[in-house]
Amino acid sequence: MPKPVHAQPSRPLSQAERLARKEFLKSDAAKLERQLRDVQEQIARLLEGCEHTDASGRSAIVGGRTKVCSQCGRIVAGPVEKLWG
């Protein structure tokens, strides 16, 4: 959960305070980026076994020539088209 943004202090920050705050924010951002990567990896693992259906069991495949699953976002191979002869 993101931390709330605090109001600006009533006095101006010194350069040392600014640099310390910058380092704190950079470390906090790095931690959140790691958490985001972990969640994205969990989603990818979860969708590996996608059946390309929605919750009611109907097909979740959309598109014209290129078929894509609206649940997992993967391209779904369709029948091979005969291009010549």
C-alpha cells in the first residue's frame, strides 16, 4: 500500500535534508518496484494455464485475423491459412 504524501514542512529543507529524503524515496521506490515485479510474476504464473474462457465458460478469444485471449493477452493460434494455390 503506498504511503501517504506528507504536506510540505513550514520551513525550507536544508540541502542535507533534501539529499536524505531523496535517498529514502529512491530506496522506497526500489522496494515498490520489487514488489510490483513479484506481483507481475505471480500473475504470469497464474495465467500460464489459461483456458481462454471467461468466468461463465464462454470463449474469451477476440479479434479478426489475429486471435487474442482477453484474459491472458496471449495470441491464440488459429487454423493455418492457405495463402497460395
